[in-house]
Amino acid sequence: MSADIPFDRSFELPPETVEEVVPGVRRLLANNPGPFTFKGTVSYIVGRGQVAIVDPGPLDETHVAALLDAVRGETVTHIFVTHTHRDHSPAVAPIKAATGALVLAEGPHRPARALHVGEAPRMDASNDTEFRPDRTLADGDVVTGAGWTIEAVATPGHTANHMAFALREADLLFSGDHVMAWSTPVVAPPDGAMSDYMASLQKLARRSEPIYLPGHGGMVREAPQFVQHYIEHRQGREVAILRRLAKGEADIPTLVRAIYIGLDPRLVRAAGLSVLAHLEDLVARGLVATDGEPSIQGRYRVAR
């Protein structure tokens, strides 16, 4: 069931350099590389004259200045935010202060499910809990600007408030962290949920946009087929978990060692949280059992 995703890790855009990636869309790369951000966060400028910015990025003075310089002489009317991780939304405040643009997103940061006793949002250090949009968007809402039309596409999973944005004139989708050419995203409970994530992938697989512009790395081409590879990859992870549990009860570190061969040590914690997300989904579906609520410390077995 497992499938190799045809990743494309070629991405040579220098930080803070404006590049027209497709007609009518420019991009800039923030200089915040890392194991979860690849070369850094990509911000997009849509249109000419009266423009929208998608994902202003981290609170980095150099990136904010480069974004404002890129739109000098133009009017920023809208700011769209795919989700509220600190590498995507904190630059909204200074960009809004400088431009007066309307900020649009699905909503503020929140967990994907009710917190268990004694539990806090897992990736708390990476969450922008201060973010508040001027206007919340619902799935299917359409926003128009000068020469552009953007449809909100709710894609919860990586975070509960993750939203992609379809640019109709260019037949492309700003996919945030939900689908990226270079890697799969972390799905970490309680901020993310695997059941939501898989449902969002199925939803995107039914859409027709051939190109995605993600929050990190380069363009996703033949996007519907690429999304199908993502789906098969996650289904393969699920099969691997069930196969290991068929040999006997196990905890999450044991499952990570069995499933993720040659894993970058910096990603071990994130892998454990992704396994927990799969286990939460498998427990909810009655395929796996554990004592009490699924937790990072729990032990898991095949449900009889």
C-alpha cells in the first residue's frame, strides 16, 4: 500500500528576491530555513497595482521590509493566511500596520479536538496564538480584487484552521503546508488531526487545479496525481503501524523505530506526533485499542 512520493527538492530562490513564479503571482523567500521549513517560508503577491499577499511569513524585519519594498507604489488590499504557525502569520501585524490591508483567514489558532486532562497544545512554541483575522472565511467563500478571484478551500489537518486558496485566473492553488513538493507536513495532535488531514487530501484530489504554490519549497506540478501519492503514502503508514501492532503491543517510540528508517534525529519528536495522529484515527475507527485516551505515552494494540 505504501507509495514513494515523487518529491521535488529543487528550489534555488535566494532569500528576499522577488520572482514572478507564474503570470500575475510573485514570490519571496524568508530566510528561515530549518527541518520543518526547508529553505524558508514563501510569501506570495497576487496581482498588480492593487494586490493581495498570501502568508506574510515570520516576524522577521528583513522579510517584512523586502515584502513592503516589493509592493512599493502598489496598494495591498488583502492579506490571506493559510494557517497560524509562527513561520506563516506573525508578519501580518507589521504588513497590516504599513498597508491597512484586510486580513482574511479561517480563524484564530485552536486545537483540532478537546484537550485531554493536563494536556496543552503540542507544538505550542510554533503556534501564533495572538493572530486574529479581520474577517473569517468559510469553505467556498470567494474574495475578489483587481484582476484576481480567490476561493477559500478549507483544508484542516496540519492545523485545525488550515485553509488553501484557489486563484481562479491562474487555475492554481496556494496550498500552504497541506501539500508541498519537497516533503509531507507534520500532523501533530491536538493542533492537527489525521482524520481531518486525510479528508482534506481527498477533497483536494477531487479538484482540478494542476499547480499548487506551497508555503515551503517550489511548485507542485500535476497536483491531483501528486495528492494521490500523498494519500497512498499515509495509507501505507497506517498499514505499517497495524503490521507492527499485529506482532504485539507497542509504544510510540517503538513504532517510530519500526516505521521511520534512517530518520533525521531532529525529526524524531515530530514523527512520534504523526504516529500519534494515525493512532488517534485508528482508535476512533475501532482498529486499534489503548487504555484511556490515545496519548504520546500510551501503549497500543490491535483491537480484538
